[in-house]
Amino acid sequence: MRIVVALGGNALLKRGEPMTHLAQHTNVRVAAVALADLARDHQIIVAHGNGPQVGLMALQAAAYAPGTLWPLDVLGAETEGMIGYLIEQELMNALPPGSQVATLLTRVLVDRLDPAFDQPTKPIGPVYTTQEGKEVGMEHHWSMVSEPTGGLRRVVPSPLPVAILGLEPIRLLVEAGICVICAGGGGIPVIRNEGGQMEGVEAVIDKDRTAGLLATALRADVLLMLTDVAAVFANWGGPDQVALVNTTPTELENMTFAPGSMGPKVTSACGFVRGGGKLAGIGRLQDARAIIEGQAGTRVVADAANNSDAQPAKSFPGPTSISAEVSAAH
């Protein structure tokens, strides 16, 4: 099967870990083992998040030239190269000799009139104490929001992806049997200005939404969104939380999910299977194969196809804090 895998931030940085090269490299090595296991039997295309990394780069740039902020599209391109390199190298180490992997910088077109530009919602960078967050927000004119676990975090616009630019080179590599790492961090956000020219914009696109668009465009069989949450939970964080095992877009649309974390995953899953995809899976990185085989995570299939194998939600040991769901999407 052809599988588009979207790696959440846990593939690079676990909650509470410092944003260091060593921490990222160690976590990528673990992720590469899970990806290589899938690649033994399937054709995989890898996308990944960049929330912590792009925020760190913004801070580093601001420290170098106070008062001069580097644009997020450029910082996004830098994180695509950095993270792509780490994944590519460790994946090559984990795959059989002779395997080929390529990392591509990917521009993604967004609508310049998208209302998201007036409503920043995408968290990036570290979590500050409340006082630190207020100070850094004022200093750099950043929008800040409260985190469920306490403190403040920067938020930036997150417009919807409209089209993946450079899709044909991605397709050619995939058809040639090469494992492609692309659309990192949701892709580099660009618009067409009034003159029809391409311009980068201040935004970070949600990587799960872009991964869903990519999976549909490549006619993938499966969209697999891997994070540090075991499944999609109904009544998340409450005493009666339950995991959804096999579900459908119609069932999910009757529920509410956090817009900055699980919401985009659910929306992408529903859009993919309604667009012809066989299966969308959401769950933990270490459960990648088990999700495909129906032994873990949440599996979303089109409504008509799910009538014969639908299962009710069941109790499922998962994170005890709502912060786990929030961090999963970053």
C-alpha cells in the first residue's frame, strides 16, 4: 500500500525535553525504526511537524538582530531542511542497503484572503512562564495564548493549504520507488499576490492538513498521523473518556475536538477517506504497524465501508492530562 505518514512533534521532541540537537537526533532515530518497519511492506511518504523548531529559530534570529524578525516562510524552509536531513539520515540507517530516500523543500499555496491571517491560532516555540510570555510578546509584538498546563506560548496564523506546489517532482520520485520526505511543517506557506507572483507569508500551515492534501493528490491508500496520544478520545480529559477504535466521518462530525491539536487530525482524516482514501489512522508512533493492522489507535473509514466492521468506543488507557493532546499536534 501507499502510505503518507505525518509525524507529530513527538518524533523530534518529547514533552519536557530541551530543544537540543541531541534530543532531536535521539528521537528521530526511534521514529526511523518505526518508519523502516512500515517501509518493509509498504511504500511510504513522510511529512513532519516543526512547531518547536520554527519557534526556536525565530528566537535565535531575534537574539541575533533584536527588532528584526525573520519571516516565518524562510524559517519554515530552514526547519524543513534541518528536520528532513535528520529523518533522512536515520531512515537510511534503518532501511535495508540500497534503499533510496530524498528530502524535498515543499511550497504550499494558501489563500491570501484566508481569515486565519487575522486570527493566529497555531502554537510554535517554547512554553514560557506567564511573566516571560508577556515580556517576549510585548518585545516582539507576538500573539500569545495560555497553555492548559500553565504559561504562555506564541501563536501564528495557520491558513488552510490550497495546493502543493512541486507535486509532480514528488510524484515522480514516489513512482520511482524512492521514499520521499516532504511537506515538512505543513510546507512553506506562499500566496499569489495581486500581480500573480509567488510570495512567502507569515504563517505556519498545519502539517496534518497538508499531509491529507498530499495523500489525496498522490492517491495514497492510507493517511497515518502519528503522535504521542494513543487514539482519538471522546470526552477527552474527563473521567469517562473513551477511545474511538473504528469510526467514520459522520460519527466524528458529531463530536468536538480541540482546534489547535486533535481537530486538524480528525478533519484531515475525514477529508481523506471521503476523497477516496481507504483508511486514515491516528495513534502513537510506536503503534504505526498496529494501527494499519487494526490492533491500536483510531481507524477512520468512509461511512458506507464501515457498516460491517464498526466497533463502539471502548475504554483505553491513555494520557491522564489534556496537555498530551495539545502537545501532540505541535
